[in-house]
Amino acid sequence: MENQIAMTANEEYDPMQFTIAGITGMLVGLVSFIFGIAIFGGLFVAGILGLFSIAFPLPEFFGSIGLQGLLALVTGFVLYRTSKAIKKHELWAFSTSLYINIFAIVVFVSTSYPVVLLALLPLIPLLMLFLPNVKTYWYPTFREDITPRIKELKFSLRLVAKSPLVVAGIIILLVFVLFAILAPYIAPYGPEERLWSDGNLPPLSPSNQPGRPDHIWGTDNSGGDVYSRILYGAQIDLQVSITVVIVAVTIGSLIGAVAGYYGGKIDELVMRITDIFFAFPGLILAMAIVMALGERSLQNVSVALMITWWPTYARLVRGQVLAEREKLYVEAARSIGASDTRILLVHILPNTIQPLTVQATMDTGSVLLVAAGLSFIGFGPPAGIAEWGWMIATAQLYFTIAPWAVFFPGFAILFVALAFNLVGDGIRDILDPKLRRR
Amino acid sequence: MKLRDFILRRVLLAITVVFGVLTITWILAFIVGDPVTMYINENTPAEAIPAIRAAHGFDEPWPVQYFLYLSNLFQGNWGVSGSSSNMPVLEILALKFPATIELAIVAMIFAIILGIPLGIISATRKDQKIDHFTRIFSLAGVSMPIFWFAFMLKYVLYYYLAVNNLPHLPGGERYDTSTYLDFEFITGFLLLDSLIQGNIPIFLDGLVHLIMPGFALGYLTLAIITRMMRSSMLEVLKEDYITLARSKGLREKVVIYRHALRNAMIPTVTVIGLAFGGLITGAVLTETIFNWPGLGRWAVRSILFADLAAINGFTLLVAIIFVTANLIVDLIYGVLDPRIRFG
């Protein structure tokens, strides 16, 4: 505030530069917004139509152009808002604009080839922020703000590096993510490729087909290469469990935040609904939902798991919000006239993120286990697809003659779930202020 | 809040939750799925389907259908299971229930008698070798796919030993079918029945058959109990009254088992109650692998036949058991720790 008054009185700040910086930012924001509508709107309509005919590819949504479209949409909107605030010399907008422009570059770069050039656009408002007059206005405050945060981050990273279990978990996860990404390049066989003459070969045996690579982890009864199928299975299993948790966290925390913030009847209603969901053990509810949805597909499994998991996060976030909403900073935000939405999204929710991260990380492991269990009892992806639970389910009939076809997929599940648990445990210890500095 | 009011409130809440459960199963079976599939099979002519629909009231408006569903359930009419020669679902549930509960209880016993001491040892010897071992052991239990673990047990303890002519555990079923074909069940619990009839060989045989499935099923619960016991024990050991007890010169054993254990047990008791639901979930997977003639295997078989009535009945039963278990835990908790009643 003081700065603003000083600025209007003092002629050394050139308001023109602020206006330019603001307007360019707004323009770029609009471009990004329109771009987002173009991609996401189209996909969204297609998805709505798809709900009634063919399945909407929900698990494939993440890491797809649809997500990028959505991100571009949101980025554009936020960029537009912040740039408008820059025009009005509001101090908070400058650092936000810095982040959001960098984010916009990442979003554009990650989209497909023809629009990569768009990534140059956010550079313009970014450079505008560093116009001499504009920079002197916001940069010192920003530095003061950011230095302790960077220090804290470095401290956290050092704690991570010091804990061997967390490092082990992260390494396992990275390895499996690499497996998933690189599967088409490093897998010697295709995910659904069958060499019938190679059925039930033990690990390390050469293929009976001339010129084909060895089966280092053996084959299953129909001659599928276990090693290749596990690599491809990583794609599906990681995708499903991570998607489920992300969607469940989003839905659950929004519902829980609203319940906790407004309290009263809404709160009571939401809590009774979560009670009902908690009355079912996870696997059983997911089973009943997939059964009701009828068709066995990855999408149905994902939807069932999301419906099963959101109440956990709703409860968690509600508890956090209940504790946070009585604090002074919320009072302060309310007294300067911030709207409920703004208080919830900008002030309260970021403070619930730590327990949420821990819970979500650990749950990704459990979702993986339940998803594998579901496909084991016959509710998985369509038959033949390389998915770990399903691989065990098909190989179990031959487990006396080909135990390796059961052994290796199970090990993959165990390792990934273990890694998620290790990382979750580690993050909890690192974030816990009581244990943090001793 | 008085204890009576507390109990009343919790029981009322549990009843609402049961109604919610009924509603959800109804939504799943009647709104998302098509209930008429319970009464038809692939040989039903297409022209007959509307008549069947009308006969069961599936063409009525949904509030009427909901009422019909509830009144059927309360009259004990849970539908018939097409995949089990059209037996009434409730009858099958009653028939298969004891086998599953027997398995779950044995698993729970495994989990409790191993988990609580492991947790105490791990907490009192924090950061020593045995603590690291226990932590890895319990972490593995939480991350292990139950069905895979059961397979590995079966492969080593049954198949591998049997092939090499070594003494081995039985690979499945509740008892040796070849020897005891004429055994009469009274309550359905094999161990109990054989004891009542004074038939010790069958009792021992049943016990041997329970070891492997019981442990496979109990491992997850064991891991959860160990972790909970360890963390709550660590928490309690930091309390002032423990320091006081130590400074009075009490022996460490007395401090831990007389003073700390009682308070550390409270969260563990909750977890034990909640884990019962997990055990029934696990039973679905374990029973399939060990050919256990219980609810879980029956449910999985019903899934393969798309037997909606059976799945609906199974889901309902499990949910009701789970709610009851939670209610009991809540009440015990309220009695043990008066602070909860004011929460």
C-alpha cells in the first residue's frame, strides 16, 4: 500500500510501463484462454458425447492433450486476471505473473508440435516484468519473500536425501515410470504378442522361434513374454492408480472444504454421506460399482475406485479446514472483504496440502493393490491386456508349472506399492514440524 | 454427555448409515444396473422380459420400487441366486457365513498375538536392528497384494514340499474331504462342531487347514496392528506420566506393561475393529486361492456368472457387519476413554 502511494506521488515510476506490461499479459492470457477453449472445449464435447456411446478415455486423459487444453484454459484466465492487477499496480500480481508465465511456457512447450511457437508468447509479459521501472517496484519485496522459502525447500530436500528409505522409494518409482514410458523401446515383445510355441518357458530360456530375443523372465501359458508384459503393465497400473487418486483428491477436497467451511447442515449431510461410503470395505464397494456398471473396462474400474476413495479426502480436508477457519489470518482476509471462494481456495486450502500429500501418496499404493485385486477376481481391463493383476489371474491356473508368471507381476505390484508407502511415510516425517528440527 | 446418551446417539447414527447402505446398494443395482437381469438368463425369450419386469414391479415409478426393495429386504426376501441353482440368497449367506467368519477370526488371532508384541518390541527398541526388521516386515505387509502372497505361501508350503515328499500343509479346503465325508455340521463352525462332538482328529485337521489361509489373510492386519502399536507406543512413551513412573524408580517392564500399554492400546483397539472389514475384503481374495467354501469364493463365482442378486446380498451383508463392528468399537472406545463422549 505504502509503495503504491509513494509511486503515484513519485514521478520516477512510469505508469506507462505498467500499463504495457499489464496489457501484453492480458493479451497473452486471452490467447492462451482461447487456445485452451479450442482444445479442451472440443474434447469436452466429444467426451460428453462419448459418455453416451463409447467410453470416455478417463485414464488416458492425464498426459493427454485434453489436460493441456484445460491447463491452458486455466493459465489464460489467471494470467488475464493478474495482468489486469498489474495495470493497477497491485503488488501481489507481479510474483504471480512471474510464476504463471513460466507455467504457461511449460504448458505450451508440452503441447503438440505446431503450437510450440506459442511458448514464445508468455516470454513477452515475462520480459515486461523486468522493465527497469517495473522491476524496482516489485523485485525487492519479492526477493525478501522468496529467500526463506528457498532455504526451507533446500532444507527439506536435504532431509529427503538423508533418509535412505525415501530415496529408495523415489528410485523405485522413477524406475517404474521409466519402464512405463520406455516400454515400447526396451520391451523385446509386444504387450499382447503371443508366441504359442513358447508357452510356459522358464526364465532366461531362448525363444523357440528363430531370431527372437530370449525370455528373461519366462513366458506365461499362452506364450506371452512376462518381462515385456510387466513393462507395458506399468503404463496401465501407474496410470490408473495415479489418475484415480488425483481425481479423488480433487473431488474429495473440494467437497470436504465446502463442508468444513460452511459447517451446519451441509457439513452434517456430507459427513453422513461419507459415513455411508465408509461402511463398505474398499474392494467390495468398487466391486459392486463395477458390477452395476456392467461392462469390464479400465474406465469403469477407475470410476469405481474414484467413487470409493473420495470420502477419505473429504474427511481429511474437512478436519483441516475446521481447524484452519478459526485462525486469525482467515479473519484478516475476511475483514478486508475477500470472498468465501477466495478465502477457501487461496488461503485455507494451501494449508491443508501437507497431510493431503501424505495421504494421497500412501493411497496411490493402496489403489494399486485394490485395482490389482479387482482384476484378479475378474473386474479388470478386458482380457488379454497386460495388467499386473490380470497377469496373475490368468497365470494362477498354471502356477504349478509356471510359477514365474505369477511371481514377477506380483513383485512388480509389491515394489510399486512399497515405494509409494515409503515415500508417503518419509514425506510425513519430513513435513512433521515436531520431527523436523531436532 | 452421559454414557447412555452417547450409546443412543451412536446406535441411531449406525441405523442411519445402514439405511444409507441400503440406498446405495439399491441405486447400484436398480438405477445403474438393470434389476431384471436377476430373473432372466440367456434362454429367456425377449418377449417375456416385460412381463417379468412387471411381475417384480420394476416398471413402477422409482419411489415405489425403493419401497418394494426395502420391504423385500426386511421380510427376508433377498432374491434368489441364479448361479447357485436358484437358492434364496439369504439361505446361502447363512450357509457360507461360518466358514468365512472362522477364517477371519483365526486371521485376527494371528494378527493380534503377533502384532501387539511386535509393535511393543519395535517401539521400546527404537532404531535398533529388531525395530528395522519389524518396520520392513510391516511395511511389506501393507504393500503386499494378498492374493499374490497367498500364492507364494501355497507354492512353498504346499506344492514345493509336497513334490519333494516332505511334510506339508494342506493346499486348500476346510478339511480333508476324503476322510471325513460323513461329518455333520451343527453350527457351521468346523472347530466348534468337532469339539462339541468330541471329534479331536477332525478338530486338528481343521486347525491345520486354517494355518495357511489364516496367516495369508491376517498378514495385512498384522502389519497394520504392528504399525499402529509402534507409533502409539512411541507417542505414549513421551508422556509426562511415563517420565514420572520412571523417575519413581519403577522397573522398565512395569513402566511399559502397566503404565504405557493401557493407553497405547486405545488406538490399536480401534484399528483392530476397523480391520475386521479389511479381513472380509481379504477373504474374497484368499478364499478363491485356498478353495475355501466361504462367502468370498461364492461372491467371486457369482461375479463370473453376473449374478446381481448374489453380489447385492453379499455387499449388504459385508456392509452391515462392517457397520456393526465400527459401532462396537465406538462404544468400547467411549467406555474406555470418557473424553470421546464429549467429542
